[in-house]
Amino acid sequence: MHPRTDVTSTVTDGGRTPGARRFARVGRVLPVAFVQVVGTLLASGLPGGPAGRAVRGGPPWVVHAADAVHPGPLAIAFLVAGVVVLPWRWHRPRVVLVVTLATTIGYVLLVSPRGPFVAALTMAMANAWIRGHRWAVGTVAAIAVAAFPTADEVLGRSSARDLDAVFLALAWVTVTLAVAELVRVRLERVAERRRRRAEAEQLRARDERMRIARELHDSVAHSMSLINLQAGVALHLGDGLPDRTLQSLTDIRDTSRDALVELRTILGVLRSADGTGAAPASDRAPVPGLDRLPDLVERARAAGLDLWADVDGDLAVLDGTTDRSAFRIVQESVTNVMKHAPDHRTEVRVRTGPDLVDLVVEDHPVAGRSGPAVAPTLGASGNGLIGMRERATAVGGSLTAGPTRSGGWRVTAQLPVRTPEHARSDPAAADPRPMTDTTTETETETGATS
């Protein structure tokens, strides 16, 4: 197949609604069918008309030599068959070309050709030429020029060759191929313009994503660096501090350091995906997934949260994008529990099935514990929940969140084990807010999970 086929197919079929595609396949054939069938019959005269009659007592498609210009039922069937196959011209251009040539030759063998009997063949030739099947079109054109003007002489319907018919056939082929080539060039230019516009839009989107990533990196990294520095200084000078205070400072230092590493890693991934280079290997860390759930539980417990996690199934079967999104959803939920209801008992349940992975993060108050009962102020409209829903939707999943009867909060998500192709190929689609889903991002929330 010619390499231009994909380009012209994209131009002629891309971006249309199903109704528009059906009209392009069938609707454009209707004028050609009208011209070929009605026009040819009017130019030739109906069978049995005043200019000639079928042979009496014989089949209706057999005509006298003197009346050979008038088509019979079989000749009309050939005319109709030529246009019936045209709706498949986009998917089978060469097959349609051969069929229309066969039906046209069949008509010429039965009737002395008059009128626009080559309308369907013209459309098939132009379509095949535009799609790059030049050798096939050239062969069909040569057969048509050789057969159509000489059919009457070979079959005895005429005593001499009609030179006007020869010149007319040559002119018909020349005009058809010239117009088809002009259309092909036009379609290629349109496809090129569309390709350039798409590339420009992608470039603008990449630049905007990089700009946002740099801004977030500069602002958040600066704050995290100060937090890490201050925590380190406090640890260095706090020999007489209580053990619980020292542990909290250690957790602050380690968490801020890990957040800085993740910021540099994500920015490096964005640069690599955009073709502007990758971050140095020393600054990069594995992209977090559910395999880091034990670390998350350990840190949450060290911070005083009663957190338990239960994983059922093989996490290795998860797509990388789903794995990352699932961890971020769990991380955000746990962080919000630490912020809004640190005295609650929290459970994380992960169930991996053949097609879906189910996530449940639920907290509930524990009898006998005294602690601040902080209710969510914004419910499901918190920034953290919005981000979690965006993550779930980006990979083709769903997420629900809401209060429980016991006074806690439950976040439930269902994510596909394998993410759609567009989400895997676009880092922004799978990670809509790559720089904001750290612990510091949740500090800006006024309400999320309790």
C-alpha cells in the first residue's frame, strides 16, 4: 500500500462523527449513481423504445445490432452494480476499482456505450489514485482506453473504429487522473497543516506543563528545603528535648527530604517525556507505587496514627500508572486522616482482581479515646478529594468519598489493572497534578477526609 494512504484516510475520515462518515460513504455515491444510471439511460434510450426493440421471442437482454445502443435489463444491472460497490471504496479501493471496471466492461460488451456510463469507474479510479494505488489505476485506465472505443468494432456493431471515441477516452482518463492528483496534493497539504497545528498544540501544552512544574518545584522545594534545614538544626541542638519531640523532628527531616527527592524525580520525568533531557540519575528515585505502602504505614504510625493495611492480591500485575495513582490516593487519604482525625483508627484495604483494583481507606472513632473530633468542613469538595477523583478518572476508574454512620470517613476507589493507552502515553493525563500531591499540599486544605 502506498505510504500516502494513511495521510489521505486521516484527512477524509478523521474527526468526523459517525453520521458524517456514513454520509461520506453513501451520500456522495448517490449523485454518481443518478448520473450513471439515469444519465446513461436517457442518453441511450429505454429498451423497446421507438429507436429499437429487443428480439421478439428471445431473452430481453439480446438486441439487434442496429438497436445495440439501447440497454436491456442485464446491461442496466451492470450499471447499478457499478455504483453499489462504491460505498466500500475507502476500505477496499483496489477491489472496488476492479469490480467497477468489470461491470463497466460488461455493460460495454452488451450495449454500444453512450452517455456517462463510466461515472462509477471514474469515482473508483480517482479514489484509488488519491490513496496511492497508482499502478492499479494506470492498469485499469489502459484497459479502459483499449476496450471502450474498440468494443463496437470488435463485436461487429460498427464497421470502422470511431476515432472520436478514442480521443474521448484518452481525454476522460487524462482529466480524471489530473483532477485526482490535484485533490491528492490538496489533501496532503491539509493533512500537513493539521499535523503542524497538532504538534504546535502539543508543544504549547508541554511548555505550559513544564512552566507549572518549574514554578511548583521552585516554590515547594524552597519551602521544603527550609523545613528540612530547620529540622536538622533542631535535631543538632536539641540534645535535651524529649524523645517524642526528637522523633517528630526526625520524621519532619526525613519526610521533607523524601519530598524534595520526589519533586526532582517528577520534574526529571516531565523533562524526559518532553524531550528536554532527564534528571541526573543521582537525583532520581523510583516512582512511588503500592509497594511503598508499608513505608507509608510505618511513618503514619510513627506520627501517632493508628493505621492498618491489608493487601490481597498480586500488586505486580498493576500497570505502572494505576500503581502510582492508587498509592497517591491512599497517601492523600491517610494524610487527611492525620490532619482531621488523628485519634481515629484507620484501615487501608487493597484488593487486586483480574480487571480492577479496589481501594478502601476508612477511619472511625475508637471508644475510650479522647481527642479532637474535627469534622470535615467542605465534605466532598475539598482540594484533596478533587485531586483524587482526577487521578481515578485519568486512568479510567472511579472514586467516591463520604462520611460513615460511625462518625468516620470512607474513600473508595476502583481502578483498572491496565490503564488506557492515552493515559500511559501522557504523563499529565495519568498524573494530573504531579507536583502537588505531597504532604505539604494537604496543608492547604480546609476540609477533606475526617
